[in-house]
Amino acid sequence: MANQFLNAQEYANVMLLLLKNQLVFGRLVDGQFKDQVTDENGLIINVKRPPRFVATSGATLQAQDLLTGSMFVSVTQYKNVHISVGDLEYVQSFNVLMQNETMKSAASTLAHDVDKYIATQTLGFNGWIAGTAPGTISGNATDPTKMIATPSQAMAAHTRLMANGCPNSDISAVISFDDGQSIRGSLLSDFTPEINRSMLEKVRIPIISEIDWYASQQTPSLTTGTRTQGNGSSTGATVNGANQNVNYRNVSGSGNVDGMTQTFLITGGGASATIAAGEVFTIQGCYAWDWRQQVKLADLQQFTVLNAVTLNGSGVGTLTITPPIIVQGTNDGVNTYGNSAFGTVDSIPVSGNYVQWAGSASTVLRVKSAFNKRAISLVSARLQMPFTGVASFATDPDTGIAIRYWRGSDITSGQHVHRWDMIYGAAVMDNFLGTRICGS
């Protein structure tokens, strides 16, 4: 039987279409294709964050700096699948049907890898809320093990995102199938899957509170460290030193260093205890700041740890956290506008105040999240055109994903190899555009 696909371009196009059809996370984030990503720039690209401004009063001009920020995406995830078929297999069994099924399986493998990688980026969201009654937010989310069981619990995600100043459009949420089962059951809806629908359509749950909800097996897990839990007011780790705040002007991003991060010192977290990347904590007396209304919010600001840390024998350690502690109204050496526009907290943390972690120590947590499309950027690049064999490229304008198809034969073994390769990266652009969520 003749080959189904006539040329290399068709092989590339079909694989890209099959892969895209299997994506969930990959179709919910901001996808970009960058031709300029090379080994000369270390496979790192710069993605700009927009400026913010503070509304001023009166007719007198009060000039404000155009303070833009930068985030850097490392395009280093090199993934591929390949099919090796011998002469006799081509003749005896590798017919059109087998080619179809083989490519579907290969595309599914690549799609799962892309989704899994993007899903891990949601651990960069600092917000982690527990769903409560509509219109309220649980500030500390000290028990993120709870499953989302009802639409009212899911609505808390929208409340938090609106409090963060997130645009009320292009918001999606990805939860586990267990959560999805409970929510669907509570809605008493009948979902009949259709064979020709994409994966994104098949796992969709009805819109709840202006958020498009989807279920995925790729939601990430987080195993918390052995650190002392603390109660946030009288036990646990404490702030180790005064004036641990920074200016937005200094943490907006420069060189190949991500913006919106800082180091933060704690003590009393447990002798030689560990803190996992992705853990969330609050600081006693350090409240979130609404940069639009310039008012203190009712909840303590939440922070996430970006790199795993082992504390010393006295429980002392230096964490890299986001968001940075930018105190509204403080002067950055030029004016107060930058820190007010990008303020994250109402006041400077007091040395000795207590830190409280979300989730018990040494616990496996399944992380579900809701986010605006611009919260995470997925960046793909074009790989080198091979010097031997036959090859072609295909790029998707919606997700930015680029696929290279390459085939060749081994004269010594009679094997004919088809391979599909891709290289990509992803990063959180603005963690206030996303939040983790759990049930109450």
C-alpha cells in the first residue's frame, strides 16, 4: 500500500496538527515562535512586561518614568519522537492505518511533555487560595490538599484574580479529573464526548464565574519540605532582619536575570530543614496591596519560593522569592511612583515576625490553577535544518509551536527513520495573573 503522506512538509504539518489537537495547557497560554533564539544568546529570549502608572491629581504635570519590566525564557526543552521501520515492515505491515495510529501516539507523547512542562510553571504563582463562599478569599490556604468539589468553591479563583488586577478576559483554569468529576456531578450535566473534538474540547467543564475550566492529568504535584509549619502568629520561622524590601526599579529585570524576584532571609525554620521550590508562605502583618485603588487588601500577601533550599543547623536560610517585597509609597531614590504602581505589600516586614507555610510539612500536594493567557509565555524556536536526509518545518500560529520533520535511511541495517523534533521553553510573565486553588 502506498505511503499516506507524499512529502516531508506533509509529515511535519500532520504531526503539528495532531500534537496541537492533544494540548491542554499549551493552548491556554501565550504562545510565541522566535526565530532569533540561537546558541549565540544562550537560547534565552527577553519578554517585556508592560509599565504601570499611578493616577495623579491636579492640573500640574507630575511626570512618571516609563518603567517596563523583563522576564527571560530559556528555550532549552528539546523533545523528539522517532519511528524506525525496516524494509520488510514497510512492505508487510506499515500501511496507512498503522501510519495513522503511530503518528497519533507520537503526537500524544509530545503533547503530554509540553503540557507537563507548562504545568510546572504554575508553581511560580504565589497566590494559593481555598475556595469558600462566593466573594470571599481564604488568605493563608493552610490546607491545600482539599479537592474542588462545587462551583462555589471554584468561584474563589475568579475573586482572587480580580483582586490581583487581572484582566477579566482570557482566563482559564486547569484542575484534576477528580475535581472535574465533582464539579460536573454537582452541575448534573451530561457530557457526551465526540471523536473529532480536540483534547481541549473534550476536557472542558462549563464556564464558572467567567473562567473556562478544563481537566488534565498533567496538573503538577508539589512535595513540601521538612520546614517548621508555624501558625503565623506565635510559632515557626521568623523574618531574619529588618528592611527586607526592594525597589521595583531594581528588580524589574535586566541582563539575563528575571525580574520580580528577590532574596529573603528567615530563621527558626528547623535545623537542616528543607524548603521545596514552589512552596508558598505568608508573613505576619504583611498585607497584599491593590495597586489600582492604592489600598491594603484584607489578606496577607503570599510569596512563593523559586529554588529549593536547605536551612543550616540553626534553621537559618536565604530564599529566592516572588513577588518581591515592594512597599507602596516608598521612595526608590527617584520618586515614589514606581513602587506605588508596582507595590505588592502595604508595609515592610518586621524582623522577628512569623512566617506561615501553606500545607503541612512533607506532604504531597496536587496543584490546580486558574490564570490569564498572558500569565505564562510558551516560546518555541526553529531547529537547525539537517545536512543529510529530507527535512521540513511546520509552525502553528496559535501556539507558536514549531515541529521539524526529518527522515533518513541506514544503508547498513535497512532501517528507515522518521523523527519529529521540537525545542521550546516557558516561564511565568506575571504571577499576579494566576493563582493556585483548592477546595474548602
